[in-house]
Amino acid sequence: MRPSAITVCVAVLLAATPALARDRSKHHKEAPKQVEEQKPAEPAADADSGWDQSAESIAKKKPAQDTASDTDQPTAADDNVAAIDAASESTSKDEEVATKEPPTWWFGAYLHGVWVPSFMLGLFLEGPPTIGNPAFGVTATHRSKEGFSLVLGLGYAGYGFEGPMHEKGKPDVDTEWVKSTLGLVHVTGALLWSSEIVADKLSFEYGIGLDFGIITGSMTRTEAYPNGRGGYAPCVGPLNPNAQYCELPQNVAAGTDAYDQQGAQYHVLEKRIPPVIVLPMLPLLTLRYTPVRNLAVKLEGAYGIFQFMFGLSAAYGVDI
């Protein structure tokens, strides 16, 4: 039997309904996907320009930029702090040097002049000359914070001279010509107290000193005669050139009397000079100038029994 047109229409509708339902279901399931797919695509990051506007890339880039910024700013600050610290450290070192205590040990040298004035020799001799010679040496000084100094040294002082000597109370014909090459190799010591004139620069020192040494050189004696020019000259020998002053010795065969005999001496070596001698210096005075921390220069003067000493010394301070 041929289906009627109504039957065919109903069958077509029934057949289309499930398919339509499936299409609707599929449409509902795929709609979000389609919506998601229809979202406007974010611009792709340009590797060359570094442009990336995605939320994820912005989130990733922002901490990086903040980190870079944070890193750069402390670096500049650190440089400033380092510069300030360096300047502060330099200033601190300068202040430390400026306020550092002076050295306690000083090593140096001196150059003095030693004078035996004629008025002192005049206590024993008639019209003696003034005798002057150089003295030099090296010293080591321990100086306390309070300014007390202990000085030890080694030096040489000369006592050379040549000229007429006439003992007081003796006749003029007993004038002798004395030639000396004497010297004193000695150790020296001194105790000095200090009084500041200008703080850390200029001070006045006072104390006592002592020289103990060995006599070097020799002394010879010869009869002398007036030279006609107001002075004296040594005789060549007995009766030569002036018979009155160049008298005959008692020991004619020897041509001279001994150093310890009365008579006439010709080129006789004086042997009564002690081999060692002690010379105290009282007082010992110095003016001490310190232009820089480790350098001291002194103007020195002293009196020692029958001599005066004047001179300069310089010493370098060592931190020990």
C-alpha cells in the first residue's frame, strides 16, 4: 500500500527530530569552544621588539623589570656608600696617624765642636791658646711618653793642637812647643728630662751626661824660642837656633832629657797621659725640634770639667 502524503510527512518529521536534537546538543557543546575560538587572538610576542601584551608575559616581565630596577638602584647607592666609607676610612686613618703617639726609639748622629778655652788652661799655663776640635758619633735614644730620654752612643772627640805652652811660675826660657794628636774614642750616656715649649714640636731638654773612653794619638814636647814676631817657634835641637832658649839637656849624650826629668826636652813623647778618661757633662742642655713625627733635630750644649761642647744632632724615630 502506498503511504499517504501525511504519513510520509510525519515520518520525515520524526526522522528529522532526533537529528535536529543531536545538532542542537552538538551546537551547545561546541559553542563554548567556538566562543573560545572566537576570542580575539592576542598579538604574538615580537622577538625583535620585545613587545608582549599577554597577561602571562606581563606578569612574567613585571617582576623581571622590578628586579632589574631594584638591582640597578642599590648598585648606585652601594657605590655612593662605598665612596663614603672609603673617604671615612681614609679620614680615620689620617686622624689615627695624626693622633698616634710619637716613637719611643730614636736612632741618629751628632756633630759637635769641643772647645778648651784659654782661660781654663790659664789656670795652669801662661798665655795658652784656645783648643778646638770636632766631635761626632751615633746615638740610640729611648724616649718615654712623658719626655724622659735615656741616650746611649758611640763617638770620637779630637783634642789635637800645636803651640807654645809655658807653665805658670816658671821662667820664660822654659817655654815648650807642644804638638798633640790626641783623641777620645768613647761611649756616651745621658739622662734628659723635657719641658714642652710648643706641643709635639718644640721642647727644652736638660740633664746630665757622661763620656767614658780610650785615649788615642800622642803628644810630643820640644823646647821653644821667641820667633821675633811676638810668638814662639820650636827649637831644632840643643843650642839651635837660639842658645838661650834652646838650652843643653842634662843628658847630653841622648840629646834630650826624658819626659819625666827636669831639663830640656827635644821631640820627647809624653807618656803621662792616662789611657782611659771619664768626662762628666753637667749640665747637658738641648733644644729639641720635631718638624714631623719621625724626625727630631737638636741644638745641644754642655759643660764638661775643662771643656765646652756645642753642636747639632738629628735622629729618626722608629716604631718598635
